[in-house]
Amino acid sequence: MYQEITVEELAQWRDDDRSFVLLDVRNNDEVTMAALPGAVHIPMPQLPDRISELDATTTIAVLCHHGNRSARVAQYLTGSGFADVFNVEGGIDAYALRIDTSIPRY
């Protein structure tokens, strides 16, 4: 089962240079509007074909717009043998609202 992480915890991980992959599963047009630097972008519909691009032994934090798609992806990853998976609660919208107001909201 995946775990939940708040945007505040995600920001702390980034500040601490913690070793993890931030997986952005939003569509291309959404990433064009607003993105977090260093994220790996694999749109949700492409994940089954591109799952081999991810390391199952690495901590993964999954991000989408509000946290719904990322929760489904986090569940998919844990069901596929990924052991350390986190869903970012509230997604990039919460991150833009509470952490980095320079990120456009949509």
C-alpha cells in the first residue's frame, strides 16, 4: 500500500536533497502550464508502457493536479512491486497554493 505525503513534507524533502523520484503523471498540456523542476514526467495513460523507466527500489512521490490520478498511479505502482511509494496530497495545486505561489494555478 502506498503512503500519503503533504506538500509541506514534499517541499522539505526537496530542501533536504532527499533521494527520491518525483513522478508527475499529468498530461503534457498541464505540465506546460505548471511544473516542479526535476520531476520525471510520465503521463498516467503512458505509465503501463513506460513503467520500466522507473526503479522499483527507489522512493517515488507521485504528483498530479489535485491528488486523485496520482493516488491511482501510486496504487498501481505498489501493486506492481514498488515498495516505497507516496501520493502527494492535493497535487501541484496545493503546492502552488501553500508552498510556491509563483507556480501558476489552473
